[in-house]
Amino acid sequence: PNNIAEGSASIHAAEFKQFLNIARRSLFESASMLLVFESMAIVSAEEITSLLSGCDQLSRMIPNLIKSR
């Protein structure tokens, strides 16, 4: 969310798109950490499934936002 918020203040569309790309990559980093947390039994499998579902939804939304700019 921080990259999207920061990018939204960009004057040029290309710069905002770059921030959206960074946000998408950060999302995938977060998803990989969720799998680490699951393997370490820090977070339950049910919670991981729910969180990864949210990550999946967001990962589909960001490219659509990029295309709309």
C-alpha cells in the first residue's frame, strides 16, 4: 500500500506505473514470507490460505490499475 500511496503523488503516469510495479513485487515478497511463517508454524494454515487468497486478488488488481493509467 505504501508504494501505491507514494506513487499516486507522481506527476507523470510512467512514474506511478513504476511504483505500482514495485508494489506488485512487494506483494509477492509478502506472499513468500507467509509461506515461511506457515512452515515455522507461526501462522495457521487456514490463516495462510485466507491471506494468500487476498494476495492473489491484489496481484490481479494491480496490473489492471497499471493498464488503466
